[in-house]
Amino acid sequence: MIEGHGDDSYKYSRPITVNFSSNIYGKADLSALKAHLCDCIRGIDARLPADCLSSYPEPEPYTLEARLAARHNLPADSVCVTNGATEAIYLIAQTFRGTHTAVLQPTFSEYADACRMHVHRVVSLYQLPAGKERYRLPEKVRMLWLCNPNNPTGSVVEKERLVKLVEQNPQVCFIIDQSYEHFTLKSLFSPAEAMVWPNVLLLHSMTKRYAVPGLRLGYVTGASNLLHRLRTHRMPWSVNRIAIEAGLYLSEHDIDNFPDITSYLQETARLHAALEDVGGLEVWPTETHFMLIRLRSGKACALKDYLAGEHGILIRDASNFEGLDECFFRIATQTREENDLLVKAIRLWFEKT
């Protein structure tokens, strides 16, 4: 689904000044990273790699994979770096072409889109089996995709439940997208923990963690035999040299002005309560920094157009997520001041409608 994701400010004539539509943290200070990449492009520092624009990257990003593997205490062949987590999604779907696949909905549309592109037989699940079903998935399913924390609901499947699901379904390959793993206080699988199972792949997003969506940088961790199969289908030079160098830099340097997750989620809780106080909104509980909201009357697209046109505020119309309807929208927490602007603007919309 190329159309229909968030961050579509280009559709509006009025400049967007506050963007709630993307789950990327918008206030990160990337100046040190930018300065480093500029030095790499100009080739002015002998300690840095040769001019990034005038030489090919590694055919496969071996150096970054080794760096990330060391960081996670994994063998180097248990990390596969990709051109964003989205390339990983399509690469997995291609590698396991024709599989009978289940997707836990509502969630990121690219899982099902990628699988259908590669002739998977895709079914939707709206809840995971529990103890009374002995945690067993439907008999024909051989692959399960779940996002944890989940986009757009913000929910998290408890680690203990996932362990039972993985162990009770050894015939199923579990694709667990942990792109938002740094934005929750809930316990999730670490790459080293997930390595004990031969049927688990974890997706990780440096794009989300470091607020660099323009670079497209993600990676997969899991058992080396599974990653070997992925690499046989990976296109050479799929990760460009600037992205690789950014990944190497970020693996050793954090970015400035990134929020403390505890404080950030406290502000999320404050925003959640303020939106509930508006009335006319059903605000879903969340375990991360974004939340799903349902209008009790009216359409999300109308609210989105009003906020963009009248206030320069952008939200994510969530009506195109499978299982949701035209009343749903999603927002990601911003600064306290910006969050208050959103609440005030939504109040005004209700007064006008």
C-alpha cells in the first residue's frame, strides 16, 4: 500500500506545523549525525571512509551486521541488515513464497500486501489463542505476522504468552515486528532470547529508534539458518553506503534530545486522558507512544482535513487498516504544548459539527 500511510503533508496547501500522523519522534536532534555524514560525503577526514558517493557500498552490509551482532551478543550471521524494516517484510514474504500465512489484525498493511504479492494464502486473525485452546494456531497456518508493540493499536502481547505460542506451534514461523521496541516499558524478546527458537524472526527498525526515516535502515535477527535463506534472495547493494555509515555511527552514538521513555509515556498518558475528557472520542488503551482513537460520530477523514486546513495539524486517518472503519484515526505523542494544541483543535471541531 503505497498510498494511505501517515506523514502525507504534501496533500495540503497549508503548511503542516505539528505532525501527529507519523510514529517517528519529530524532535530528535540529528545535527551530529548530519555533520558526520557530510564529512563522509566530502571525504575530508582521513579517519572516515572514502567519499561515500564515489565508491560502491559493500554488496551486503557485512560491517554493519557484524557491529549490530556484537551489540546484541549474537553471531554475525544472525543479523541481516535491510533497506528499512519494509524491505525485510517483502524479503521474508519472497523467501517463504506460497506459505499459508496468518496476520494478527488490525496492523501494518505491508505484511499482508507483501505476502499476497508472493502468493501466500493469507488469513486474518483478530485474537491469539489462549490457554483454553492450548495456544494452538489454526492447523494450516505455517507463518504468523504480528507487530509488537502493534501499529496502530499500541497493544503489546506479553512475552510469557508469546513464549507459549512459539513453543506450542513449532510448525509455524513467527515474524515479530519489534520496530517500536524502544517505545514501551513492557518486556519484549531480546534478539538473544529469540535465538533459542528455530522458528522466530525479529524485525528491528533503526529508522524508528533514531528518527531517520529518510535513510531506510532496519535489520532482522534470528536463527542463522533462517537468515541464510533470506540472504539468498536479498538484492546486492540494497542498503546504500550513506545508510550503512549512518548505522555504524548510530551504533556507537545516541542522538541528542531523544525523550526519556518513562517521561514520554507519562505525557502519552496525560494526552490520552485529555482526549477522553473531550467527549465524543473512544480512546483505546496503549502501551507505547501512539494511540488509536474512534470518533463516536463523524468521519476521521473530515477531522483530518479540518485539522490540517484550519490548524496546520496532521493526524493519521486509520480507516484503511483492515478491521477498522471510517471513524478511526491514530496519533503519536508530541511535546506537551503541541499535544494541548491538538486537544483544543479537536474540541473546536466538535463545536463546529
